[in-house]
Amino acid sequence: MPDAGSIDTVASCLWPQLQQSVDLLVQFKAGTVPPGTTAADLWRARKVKEAILHPDTGEKIPMPFRMSGFVPFGTPIVVGMLLPNQSLARTLFWQWANQSHNAAVNYCNRNASNPTPMSRMLAGYVGAVTSAMTVAGGLTEILRRTSQLSPVARAWALRLVPYPATATANVCNVVLMRMNELHEGIAVTAPDGTVVGNSRVAARRALTETALTRIALPLPVLVLPAVIMSQLEHLRWMQQARPALRLAVQAAVCTASFGLALPLAISLFPQYGSLLVDQLEPELRAATTASVVWYNKGL
């Protein structure tokens, strides 16, 4: 599958271009492609469609919650989480903001082959926020009160607190918000597009892969900037710089790290995964003659 995040930013904002892309793909499927259409045109149309429309519902995903919008809309929150010498209240606020954004991204990019009750979504959101704030707040207070660490080691440890808090909460967010998929299963399709049925095996695979992605994603985003900034702060020009310049440097470092981490994390597992039919539930094995089925993992 092509990478949805590689779509041109301007094109992703224009509804007419989206409609043109959808129409071109429909024409291609019907065998009536306009003369002069190239393979590059078709791939670009596919990238536009997959970046903006949900693959199960066909609905337009709001820009702040698309994977192609994850970096520009998520970077301010990352910068906030990594600001040095934060109070407990600010630490908790940024964790809440981060998990609120993550919950919206998870919801908008979920597998939607089966409806998920709003109560399940709310449970996932509350669980993620609670776990993030508990881990972040607990670790922060423990590190500040411990006498076993030197001031330098304590400062380093406090910089790294956002990662375990965010990784733990991300897993809770994904699992709790999509728990219904484990009970109801998700749709699996044969290579010709025929829906074979709902599989709990595919749902477990999809949630596991998504959770691992959410653990990997914040590692370079939250750890790498902390390491880089700790080194830059020893430079004389940084020590003498105004707060606005220091913040701008940190924002640039976070944006670069985020831009690097997102495609790497998303590429760990394809959005459309496959399973051998022999791995499915007995009733689904009997429902198809195909040897492989496909499922939408979600992002």
C-alpha cells in the first residue's frame, strides 16, 4: 500500500482535488481511464484518497487527526511535554493534551468495519488520560523526592518521564478504545474484495500491531529531543539566548524528530495486513476458497 502520509499538504486541503482523485480511481476500476492518464497520476490519486478518506467508512478525516497532519498538530504538544523545569500541574496538563489528541487520532483512523459504542470510546479516553497522568505525575514526584540521584542524573531522568507515561497511555488508549473489536472481530476480505466475515483473530493481530506502533512512535519523538537539547544547553550561545529563541530551537528539534519518527513507526506494520485462511476461525475457513485474507489494521 502507498504511504498516505506522503501526500502533498496543499492537495490534502482541497476538496475538488479529492473528488477528482476519487473519480479517477472509479474510472480506472471501470476501465474508462481518460486518455493521457499515467501510472503516476493513478498513484497520486490513490495517495490523496487514502490520506483523507477513511478506508472503511469513506468519510473525510478532519485534518488535525489524519496521519499526514500528525506532525504539524502534534509537535506543539510534544514541545510542551519536553519543556524543562515544569511544575506537576503543567506536566499533567501536557499529558492530558497529548492523550486527548491521540484519542481523536485513534478514533478517526480506527478499523470501522463494525460500530463501536461511544461508551467504549469514552472508556478508552478516560483510561488513557488517567494512566498518562498517573505515570507522569508519579514518576515526577518520585524523582524529585529521591535522594539516590545526583542533580544531573535527576534532571536527565525528569526529561525522560514523558516517554514511559506516553507509551503506557498509548497502549491503554488503543486497547480500551478498540476493545469491542476483540469481542466482535473485524472484517476480513478475500483477494477479490469479497467480505468473508468478522474475525477475532484478525482483530487481535490488528490491535497488537497498532499498540506496538504506538510504543515505538514516541520513543524518538520524546527521547531524542531531550538528549539533543541537553547537549545544546551546554553551548554558550544557547545559555545566552533569549527564551523565545530557546523555545524555537526546541520546536525545530522536536519537529525534525517527529517527522523522522512518524513514517518509521507507521511503516513497522502495513495498514492492510494479511492472514492465512488456516489461521482463522473454523467458520471463516469454511466460508471462502481463498488461501489468504486481508484486514484493515487501522493506523
